[in-house]
Amino acid sequence: MAKYILKRIIMVIPVLIGVTVIIFLITRVLAPDPAPVVLGEHATVASMHAWRTEHGLNDPIWKQYLSFVVDAIQGNLGKSYYSNQPVTAEIAARFPATVELAICAIIVASLLGVSLGAYAAVHKNKLADHASMLLALIGVSMPIFWSGILLIILFSGILHVLPSNGRASPMLAPSGGTGLFIIDTLVRGDFRAFGDVLAHLVLPVTALSLYSMAIITRMTRSSMLDTLGEDYVRTARAKGLLDRVVSIRHALRNAMLPVSTVIGLQFGSLLGGAILTETVFSWPGIGKYTVECVLKSDFPVVQGVVLLIAVIFVIINLTVDIIYAILDPRIKYGKRDEG
């Protein structure tokens, strides 16, 4: 088992190297020169040359890449071209907002996806099954930015029941603490602010969770159908157990193993997919900040955010892979796998 885990960890190294190469090529080689954008249209050739030299952009490409990798390993992602603040500090200030949004979205997507998928499998080829699959198809097909705009028009523009932007009302937003507004308001016992935070979460969480909910629904249905056809399920029914008990305690419990893998991977995807959601709903997370930095050619920030999301996704993937191997004895990590 230890060799299996070590093997999976070693496989992560070339993935991360490839990520750094792609990020560097896009932001340093393929991207336009940031000097005219940062310094403005009245910048002189001499001032732009001095600025590039100051930021190491006149160094050979290989030297820039090595400097980027070495600094990244040490936790130094450079400084923003505009604020001159460390990129790590800029990301740290906005990352809790993205994490809170992604966690709420994956919780909603998991609860709805597992429930709809299991119900559809139990009622195969019936109206409930077709309705669940239609909802899953809609969730997969609708782009996040489009569904987000529709939600804003309906619930904020027409019905006026939910806010369309931000994390909280200016007078109720908590300061300090963990940066996760739900936790901070609960710890302080400020339930008015807690309700306000939840109201601001409804629309972006709904838009962000639709795609993941659809994927989880399909996976749960497929896994449940396979499980319901197993011999032990038929034996449980032959013993006279209620269908509800058989479906939940026996079938769903065993069907959740592959579903849990999908949920873990979807959470990593939500951190990256939050870019569009945060932009549509003016959510002050790293996604919206990244879009602003792309438009301003603030490439150190873009590099840092993309690298962070890639590392998180790889770590989640690795963790899910190891947990899957631990929970499922059918996963082989013996001599054959290790050889």
C-alpha cells in the first residue's frame, strides 16, 4: 500500500512541471508585452525598457522560467505589477471568498445530485427517471455565465427577492476572522448578518452547482443501477426487507464509492469554474480578480492563481485516488501494480 501511494505521489511531479511550463509559456511568451499596458500610452521606450529590466522580463526565457519555478517552490509568486504587493498576499485576501462559494456549491450539488440519481435509478424508465435525466441534461448544457444572467434577471431584476452581487450588504459584512462569512457570522452570533450572507450566496451557488449536480446525478444513477442488479441486493429483497431499506442501506451505500470520487474531482473543478460565476455576480474572490488582472496584463497574479488552482486540483485528485484505493479492496496495489 505504501508503494502504491508513493507511486501516485511521484506521478504528480511531471504533471506539476507541465503545469508550470504551460503557465509560463502563456503569460511570458505568448502574451503581449505588459510594459505598455502597465505604464500607459505615454510611456517612453526608455521607461519601458527600464521597467522590463526591473521585473526580469529582459532576461533569457530559460532564466525567467527557472526563477519562476524556484520562487514558486519557496512560496514566492512574485509581486503584482499594479499594487506592488506580494501575489500570495493578494490571493490570500480573496481566496476565502472562492473557497466558501465552492464548498457551498459542492454541498448543494452533492445533496441534489445523489438524491436525484438514486431516485431515478430506483424508478428506472418511469416519469421520475426521465425528469431527473432531463434536469441533468439541462445542467450539463447550460453555460455558467448564461444561467447566472438568467437567475439575476428573474430573482433580482423581476422578483426583487435576492441580491445579485457581492458577498454581503456593506453594513453587515463581517471583518476579520476566518474570511468565511458563514462561519464568522455564526461565531459572533450575528444571525441578521448570517441571513444576509446566505441570501447573497443563493444565486451564485445555484449557478455554479448546476453542472456538478448534473454530473453527480448521472454518476449516481449509473452506479445505483449496477448495484441494484447485484446478487446481494436480490437476496436482501428475497428476505423480505423493505425496498426503501434495500435501496438506501444496501444499494446506495455501495454505489457511493465511485460517486465520492466524482464529488472530489468536481470540487476541484468548482474552484476553477468559479471564475465565470464570480465575474457574473461580482463575487470578490480569486476568479473575478484573475479576470481583472488578465485585462490589465498583471501576469504575476495570473500565474499565481492558475498555479494555485492547478496544485489544489492535483492534490484533490491524488487524495481521492488514495482514499478510493483504501476503501475499495478491488483496487490492486500489490506486486502486479507495483511492478
